[in-house]
Amino acid sequence: MNPAYAKGLQDACKDYLRDPTIAAFNDVMTPGKFDNMYFVNLQRGLGLLSTDQALWSDPTTRPFVQRYAANQTAFFADFAAAMAKLSVQGVKTGRDGEVRRRCDMYNGHPVVPGG
């Protein structure tokens, strides 16, 4: 990870226990725009999570990062195809699951680690 970016994240998130509204964007360059800048950022060491940055450091996924960083049209085409595949999977609801309003807690009660 880019050291200056890591320091900025540490500074921005230092009070996360007192302020649960703190948020960090996974695209620091164009956070309000849907584009391929996420992949450009990975090449610069600006991946928010280690799993994001692993896309760049892993030799099996690096070609995808390179392709999408260089070619936004290719990214849009592949993204559309992936969304079409996902759309047929269905959403788990009721006893099978739920769509969370917050990713860090079940609707109505906190997530219990390991349970």
C-alpha cells in the first residue's frame, strides 16, 4: 500500500469507535463516479483493503487490473456481463437470509464473530 495513503487512512479512521459514520471510499480519485479508476489506483498502491491490493500483486489477477486500468470500455463490458450472471442467482430472504441495511450487522442485532 502506498505509505502516504495508509497514513491518511489511519488518520481518517482513528476515531472510528466514537464516530460510527466514518467512511472511506475504495476509489480516492473519483469516489462519486463509476469508472475504471479503481484499477488505476491499484497500480499506484491505493487499494483500500489488502484484498483489493492483492488483485494487483497476484500474478493471476494482475492482467485483469492492467486491462481494466487501460481500457474502461472493456471494464464496462465485463462488468455488465458479470451483473447479468449475478442477476439470475436470486436474493436470499426470510429464513434463508436477509439483505442487510448495514454490512456490519444483521438487521436488528449485531453480527457475532464466529457465531
